[in-house]
Amino acid sequence: RRSVVLKRRPGGEPSRGDFDIREDPVPHPEAGDVVTRTIWLSIDPYMRGRLREEQTYATAVQIGDVMTGETVGEVVESGDPAFQPGDLVVGARGWQTHSVTPGKQLVKIRKGAAPLSAYLGILGMPGATAYAGVTEICKPKPGETFVVSAASGAVGSVAGQLAKRAGARVIGIAGGPDKCFWVQDSLGFDDCVDHRSIDLRGELHAACPNGIDAYFENVGGAVQAAVFEQLNPFARVAMCGMVSQYNEKTPPPGPNLGFVVGKRVLIQGFIVSDRPERLTEWRTMAEPLVAEGNLVYREDVIEGLENAPDALAGILTGRNFGKLLVKVSPE
Ligand code: NDP
């Protein structure tokens, strides 16, 4: 089996040189464990946090350890009677061609219900993240203006579609004309503002003439500053992530939040895994919507496990267009 292990902690943008490829024999499972062959590996912005020395909300990957990440895989050998070779599962982790996982951490995928890769994106952790932030914090109402950043991405694309289904006017923020076009044309958002525009504030104001009632924050930085200025009284802000600063050694100085008092703004952070049952709830709800084409998604596929470090570097700077995945082996 081949594994990508952490060689050194990156100072800024991660690169291939920060990782080593390790080869060892595919192990046989102990009782209760299951060996899977990785088909799809998910690449997500949170992985940058796991490369830091200091503790974030989750444990750091140690030097010499296999890099962490969600996968979809096929069972090749099982020490757990609940799983048979050929079963397709989510729940095995790691940037590696084969994983050994306790059977109780694995969930079987119903064959044919949706494309396998969707279980790492719209039907997986990113989809459940969007669902949590929109329904529990942003709570968009008909006629309100809802804004989401990284709008063409795995989380943002779902968040905006959910707000649209709730009856809100939905404005995306994304990097570049191609992403903005797709957000409006394929996702059906009412407008999309390019954050690379020289007049981000002005364009956001033009797209949100009645101000902003709910904001789903994925990026931070200049985008956040522009949105915060235009929040309405009683606006809700779901703090999902701030990808613009994940490569920074020290975070940039924060905004002045004095306006939050006078405008009675609610700003709340959340982590999708706080409530693990949410993922099952979301998957059950979203599977038919995806099958009927009522929830749209886009994937960006990189071939080959050895290219995972480049993929991670790319998602932190916007080179991905849609849910980023590494195809590790054939379906
Ligand atoms: P995406 O597919 O959205 O990819 C990240 C995107 O961020 C890039 O494509 C890019 O889009 C945008 N971006 C990168 N750098 C910048 C920058 N400097 N300024 C503005 N935009 C930038 O990733 P995900 O959908 O997987 O994740 C989106 C966010 O959700 C991240 O912040 C992530 O950490 C967070 N998250 C939080 C979870 C939680 O439990 N709280 C769980 C899962 C994800 P563009 O080209 O449009 O700028």
C-alpha cells in the first residue's frame, strides 16, 4: 500500500516537499477491523489546520503520520461480520491506497443511489456543513437577502441552494467570471459578485440594495470586511471558515465589531461534527433531491494519490472549481 505521510510542517502554502510517500504491505485485519481499498479521497480546507503544530479544534497530524482525510472505499478483507468484500463504505480515513478501520466507524453506501464521490461532497461532510449553518444559524426567510462566500465550492454551493429553497434572495461571492457565471447559471443564485473585482464593496452593494440579512462565511479577509459593512439590523452570520488565512503564520488583525451591538447582529461559529447524527439526517434528506436533480453540484477531480499535496495547496488559493477530490483507484 502507498501512503502520503507528513515530512515537515509547511510554513505557508503546503507543497509536495512537505510530504513523503511510504510503501508497505497491505495489512490483514484484526477481529473487528476492516481493510478498504481507497477509491475517492476528499481534499478539504480544514486539512491545513491539521498540519499546524498547535492544537486547533481537532488533533494535529504528527510528523511521520499518514495525512488524514475522508474516503470512499471498497472492502477487500473484513474482520467484522457486518462487512463483506465488495461492500462500498465511507468512514475510512487517510491519504493512502488501503486503510484499516474498526468496522463500527464505517457506514455502507447504498449501491446506485448516487455517484460514489457524492458521499464526500454534497451527500457528505460539506453538504451537512451547509445544512447546519443555514438551518441552525442563518435561518433565511422569504424575501431576505442571503450572501455566501466561496459560493462555487463544496459547502457554499449547497448553502446557497438551501437558502434559495427557503425563499431568500441569494447572492454568491466567488473568484473569477467562470465561477460567478456557473453560480448564477447552474445553481440559480440571483447574483454573484467576483471578489477579485477592484470595487468589491460597490458591486456587493449593487447586488444587495436592501442590505444583507444573513451571511454564510467561508473565507474571511477583504470579503468579510465588505459584507460586514452591509449587514442589516438583526442579521445572522454563520462562521463556517476563513480559508483566506489558513496559510498565514499569524492571523491578520480582526475587524472592529462595534456595529454588532447597535445592529443586534448574531455571529456564531460552528463545527459540523458537533452533532454527528446531523450527517445521517442530511444524507437521508438530500439523497432524493440529488437524484431528482433538485440539488446541483460540481466536482473537480485530480487523478493519483501522489497529487494530493498539490490538490490541498490549490483549494487554499481557489484553484479548485467545485468539490475537490482525488481519484485514488478505479470504482
Ligand atoms: P471550497 O470548495 O469552497 O474551496 C475553497 C474556496 O475558498 C476556493 O475554491 C476559493 O474559492 C476560496 N478562497 C480561497 N482563498 C480565498 C481568498 N483568499 N479569498 C476569498 N476566497 C478564497 O471548500 P469547502 O467548500 O470544502 O470549504 C469552504 C469553507 O468551509 C472553508 O472555510 C472550510 O474551512 C469551511 N468548512 C467548515 C466546516 C465546519 O464544520 N465549520 C466543515 C467544512 C468546511 P474562490 O475562487 O471562489 O475564491
